[in-house]
Amino acid sequence: MATWMDVTAVLVILLNLRLLCTSRLGTCIQTVAQQAVLLGLIAFLQHGSDLGVELILIVLSSVAIKAGLLPWLLFRSLRQCNTSREVVPFVGFSLSGLIGLAMLAVCFSMADRLALSELPCQTLLIATGLFTIVTGLFLIVSRKKAITQVLGYLVMENGIWAFGIAFALQEPLLVEMGVLLDVLVGVFVMGITINHINREFDHIDTDQLSVLRD
């Protein structure tokens, strides 16, 4: 019988597939925020009995930043750039979905080898973490909009969080907070860059920047 943690992990996987198949930037931002909330829930479900006050505060603050502050900054950049869709990505959305399913199968195969116990939940969590990481990488290399590429970094960070939960919550926390800080700074910098690009060139398609002329 599936546990709540299994259901939550499956929902994270479905959100990854949704990211690969949708062109609406607002929907993508909401999806990444929902993913962060679900991963925070997984942390409580996986290690709820072992969580102290300090760790609870860290998990809650992490979710607040990834599901609240960063999406708010991205929605603000989205409104200022006056864009709503990833129109012509490097890889089409239907093909992205098919590639995502193939990546998911590979991640489950790798998870079977990486799992340190026979618990099905650990294999599922490892596969979820790996799939989330590669989904973020795929978004970075297959999309043209700078906002979507920023979302790719956030998805990668969510994958690192999920991968850490699969092994132990206490050990990866310092790494997680360090990565989160890097991502937070990166989003601030990218937000400034996106605004400057949009102000100067009236678009935020990063592939257009490679053909600039004097």
C-alpha cells in the first residue's frame, strides 16, 4: 500500500513532467513553488520523528524561500519583462516530455543501484531526486528564456534537497543551505540581468544574444 511519502514523491515527479511540457512561464514558476512545498513535506514524512526544533526551522525557512520569496521575485521579473510564454524552445515541448520519460526510466534504474537498503521508499526518493536534478539541467540547456533557465537552477536545487533526504536529513543540511544561498544570490543576479536585457533589447531570449553586432 502506498504511503503518503510515496504519493508526495510521485507528485514531485509529475510536476517535473509538467515543467517539461508547458510553455507558460507563470505556470512554471507556480510548479517550482509547489515542488518546493512537497519536498518540505517529504522531509517531515521521512524524518518527522527525528526532527528537532532547529531542523524544523531550517526546513520551514527553506520552503519559505523556495516557495515564497524566489517565486515572488520571478513573477515580478515576469511582469516587468511583459512576457508570458516560452514560444520557441530549443527542444519542443512534446519531445521534452518524451525525453523526460526516458530520463525518468534511467533515474529509476540508477536508483536501484544507489539505494542503501531494500526500502522501496528510499529507491523512490533517490529516483525523484535524480530526476529532479536532470530536469533542471534539461530546462537550462533546452529553453531560450532567461527566466526558464533560472527556474532550471531552482529545480536542480530542489533535486539536491530530495537526494539528500533519501539518505539522511541531518548530514546534507549544511550543503543544502550553502546551495540554497548560491541559488538565492544567482536568482537576484539573474533578475537584475533579465531586467537590463529586456530594457535594452525588448526580449529575454538568450539565444538572440549570440548574434549581437556592433
